[in-house]
Amino acid sequence: MRALFRRHPWLTSALVLAVVLTLFFAGRFVIGAVYWAQHQQEPIRGWMTVGYIGKSWNLDPRAIDAAAGFPPPQGHPLTLEEIARQRSVPVADIIAEAEAAVAKLQAADPQP
């Protein structure tokens, strides 16, 4: 390997960099795939964002927003707790609205 590096330092460095980047992005992909495989249809909780709920339930987050009457995200996504705080209602009410929206969307488009 040292002889190869001495003869072709730029090419060897590029190869090492390509291998490191490939391993990094492959690792990120595997971690994400394993995480979401274990977090399908999680019970809805106050710390979740609508985007997280959509990913967990395999639904469009904007459709959940529309069905539940939540504000569309502007800038950073709001958690259900933050939506409840903005509306001055208990978090349980917002969770119930999100659950009803998920149930309505699933009933409208059953998945195989």
C-alpha cells in the first residue's frame, strides 16, 4: 500500500476518501432503515412533529395537517405540544385530533 501511495499519492488519497465517504453514507442509510423499521405506527405523543407522525404512519404530513386543522409548517416544524401551547388547549386534545386525522386518512387510502 505504501508503494502504491508513493507512486500515485493523489489517486490513492482519492480512493481512500471515496471508501470513507461510501462507508459513512452506507452507515447512515442502514441506521435510518433500521430505526424506521422499528418505529412504524408508533402511538402519537406530544413530542412528535406532524412530519414524524407522517413518516411513522406512512402518510403525507401535509394531509395530516389539513385533516387535523393544524397550521402548515413555516420554518421549523412544530411539535404537538407547541401546537397545543399556541392554541391554549391541552396536549391530549391535539393528540386526539392527530389520531383522528391519521384514522381518517388510513380509512380513505388503505395500504396493502
